[in-house]
Amino acid sequence: MVTLLPATDLPVLDVQTAVRRLGGSVRAWDKAALAFLQMADTQAGQLRAAAHAGDATGAARLAHSLKGAAGWIGARQLEEAARQAEAGLAATGGPAPAPQDLLGRLDAALQDAVAALRPHLAQAA
């Protein structure tokens, strides 16, 4: 199991606050970060597919889940992008294409969070 916590926060990640939210457990953060990496791309792909299919309700639900996962690992930019996507999708009120700028910001924030996590977890393993 990974147990190395960065001395300072990683770019785009507020690790120290996330660990405090998890009761000070570095091991819990490591598990959350690993679980996030295992599900993030799949969940983001499902969100995009739902949004493009006009399933705003399903896409908003997926954005909400991604927002929560981002919060647990301290990915503040991703958490905010997912919050905005969730609100934007919910505002469509039904079958309608998602605003592409919201999905673009969500994708960019997701890529940044994943890029920050992967080297840390690989180094710590």
C-alpha cells in the first residue's frame, strides 16, 4: 500500500486538507487517490456519453459523483469544474446537449488531477 504523503501539496491537489478530511489518515487518502485513478477516466467517459446523448439527468448525476470523488482527494479545480458541470446539466432540465465549455473545463481539470496523481502514486509504490 502507498503511504507516502507529499511534504507539500501537489499542483492542483490540496492533499493536506484532504488528509485532514479523512481523519488525518494518509493511508485513507492513498486508497481514495488510487480508487479515483481507477474510475476517473471511465466515469468521465460515461458523463460525456450521457451528455452527448442528451441525458442531462444522468450526466448531472455522474458529474455529482465525480465532484465528490474529487473532493475526497483534494482536487479542488476538478471539484469546482464538476460542480459547474452538474449545475449546467441540471439547468438544461432534460434532453439537451451539455454546454461544451463546461465539459471542456471538466476534461481539462480531470487531466490535470490525473497527471498530478499518477507520478506521486508511482513514486510512492
